[in-house]
Amino acid sequence: MLAAYSVPPDALQLEITESMIMSDPDRALATLSGLSELGVRLSVDDFGTGYSSLAHLRRLPIDELKIDRSFVTPMLEQSNDLIIVAR
């Protein structure tokens, strides 16, 4: 479809949620890898709402990671969590 409408692949950014990736990680990796090879930009949304880890993200060819607010907000209130976001 990109070629049919003369759209450069990097003009398209697809967003997928963490939960969708984790529902079938192997299939997600294969699909996202194929899209990335075409030049499509990939974004993971709602990270921190499911059960994946940063180790899972390493395998994915993503361009952007959107961390869910529910994961980040408590870090400002919990001193033990501040180490995650501190410089």
C-alpha cells in the first residue's frame, strides 16, 4: 500500500501497545521486524501497564517508547522509585 500511494515508509509511524506485543511476543517480533525492515517507524505505547520488561524491548526494532503515566507518576512520590528516574 505504501508503494501504491507513493508514501515513503518512514512517513508512517505505527503504534502498538505493550499488551498487544505480550499477547504473542514471537509473532509481534516477526511482524515488527518486517515493518521495520520496510522503513516504517514503530512506537510502543502504554509501557509499564503490563508484564513485559526492558529485556523484551531490546529484541524489538522500535523507534519510540511511550511510558504509561500510571507507571511514572508514583515514582515522584516514592523515594525508593526515584532511583529509576534520577540522573
